[in-house]
Amino acid sequence: MFDLPYWSDLDVRHCIDVMHVEKNVYDSVIIMLLNIQGKTKDGLNTCQDQVEMGIRNQLHPRSDGKKIYLSPACHTLSRKEKISFC
């Protein structure tokens, strides 16, 4: 933490709210691992941005004419893995 670039600019260095930082990191990791719909940042717009940037070809959206399918990321857990994790 002391290597953060803004650390020397803080007036009161002990005022970083550790409880909220931990909660936000925890929430982000759990939401990402459990792939909670409506909470993750891995939506259609993100996948379309990846197409425009030409990166992560394996995550590009696929269409069968009627529906658009999003490929799961490598960190996405299966149902069995989610149950075991919880």
C-alpha cells in the first residue's frame, strides 16, 4: 500500500477507509467468480468493445441469427464449482 503513487500526496495517510476498500474488493471478486447477472461488467457492450479493439477473440459474442451468445470467461465457475465454493 505504501508504494501507491498518490500515497505521498495524502494529507492524512491513515484515512484510507480499509473497511470499504476490503468490501469493494471482496464484492468484485465474488461477483466475478460467481458470475452474478446484472452485477458483472462482462456484458454485451464489453464484448463488442473487445471486438472493436481486436483483442480476446475467444470472448467475442456469437450470433445464430436470432440470439447473441456470450462466451464464458476463463475465470467463470461451473454450477458444481459455484456450489463447492459457497
